[in-house]
Amino acid sequence: MVPSHKPLIWSLFAGGGTFAAFAAPVMILMTGLALPLGLLAPDTLSFEHMSALLGHPIAKGLIFFSIFLPAWHAAHRLRITAHDLGIRADGLVMVVCYGLAALATLAAGYYLLVI
């Protein structure tokens, strides 16, 4: 039996989709409804407040996962979409899609560690 990378890719795909499904409505609610309607303090998304928030390791971890998981979800979606559009060079498409997701992961990790 040949080892497969599919369980790893599918777990990242499922995790990214689940995280995005739960996080996106909250972000839309906060930035699109609660803030304009005055349900949140006007300085909630100010630079000073966000800088203080990013100083906390748990917030950095959540931001990392909000970039990392959806990036891998999108990479797998793009790979499957390329196949559906007739691009049959799956090896090249796989390297490009997952390579971009890996770069996004590394960049997010690096910048969150530097901050």
C-alpha cells in the first residue's frame, strides 16, 4: 500500500472550512453591524486597542489559525477547481496551490512572531 497525503490535506481542508464558517459571521457581525450601529465602543477597532490585543499570545494564536486554516482550505478548493476547469497538470497545480498556502502560513507565523 502506497502512503497517501490525502488525510493531511483533507483535515486541513475541513478545519479551514469549519473555522471560516464559524469565524466569518462573527467578523461580519462585529465590523459590519455592531460597530456601525453603535453596539460597540467607537475605539474598539482603534490602532491602540488592536496593538494591545496583538500583544497577547492567545490572540496571536487565533489570528494565526484564522490565516493558516482558511489558506489551506482555499488551496485545496483551487486545486479541485483547476481540475474541474480542465487543467490536468495536477502535480504542478498541487505544488502551486499548496506552496502558496505554505507561504501564507510561514508569513503569518513570521509576522506574528515579530510583532
